[in-house]
Amino acid sequence: MGNTIKEVCLKPQQYSCWNTDDVNYQKIKDLDVNDNEYKKILRIVQNVVDGKHQDNTNGSTHYHANYIHPRWATTPTVTIGQHLFYNNVK
């Protein structure tokens, strides 16, 4: 699991961009916190965390890309682009 956003995001194999063998790993490591795009994304994330932005996942706790088929996946709550979101995953 994880008790904080950081713990969840950095959990091994949780988000592929943090896997050292992922093609996006170095891009994530090289992010410039002073870049305007980074600051814009940070504001959006903070608004989501603060509840100021609508949750378009309907409170989902799990998700995956549509080309992956985890054994826990049942009927998705919502589909956004190529990602399927789920509630009440056991």
C-alpha cells in the first residue's frame, strides 16, 4: 500500500515511470521544478489533493492501461482515454 502520495507513487512497480529500466525514468529524474509547465502541473495536482478539482474517476482506487489485464480487474467504474478505473477492488 502506502500512506502518502509519495509512498504510493514510489512503490516498486506501481508507476512504470519510476522503474529504473523505464524509458521515462530519466525524464522524471531530470524535471526542473522551476519550469513553468512543472509549476502548472503542480498547481493542478494540489487542487486535486485539496478537493478543488472534480474527481472524474468517481473515487476510483485502482487503474490500469487498457492493454494490461491484471487479475484483480473486474468491471471498470469509468474509462478515460486508454485507462480503466475501478472501485471496491478486493
